[in-house]
Amino acid sequence: MAEQKINAPKITYTKPADRGFPSVYSNNVATGSTAFDIRIIFGEVLDMPGDELVIEQRVQVTMAWLEAKLLRDILTQQIDRYEKANGQIKLPGIPTAPNKTNPS
């Protein structure tokens, strides 16, 4: 059977006129999931007293697994382009810790 072609619709991006949309810096990411969706929590490491990290969780984004897979593909393309222009991103040897979204 021939593959059906789908015409891509024209996309218009809008944002609320009264407030725009928030801009958040993140250098820390935590995740959680259900069978239906994935939650990504973006935070910022504020301090590292001794052997402890103090992370302020700033925003949570929840999306369907389909959107998460599309996001993965978009990020992979962007990272590939960045590395072609700037060289390979080297990941530091950071010890892993339990994924705690609410430490209290």
C-alpha cells in the first residue's frame, strides 16, 4: 500500500498579549512519568555546600509521550548542529543522585 502524504498546516505562534510567556534558566533537570505522559522539572543549582546540592525547582512541563519523542528528535538535531559548528560537548563526570522532585 502506498504511504499517504499529509500536507503540513501553516503554523502561527501566539502568546498572551498581556504577559508574554515566562523565560526560565535551568542547569538541572528531573523527570517523572506515568503511562500517559512525562513530567520534566527544570531547576537551577543555587549552592553546593559540602556534599549537598541546593536546587531551586523553577518550572514543570508535562507532555504526552508522543510530544516527548518529537522533542527528543528536535533536541538531537539542534545538538548535532551545535556540535558541528562548535565541537563536541563533553559531559563532566557528575555523580548521579536519586531523582527527587520534592526533597522535603
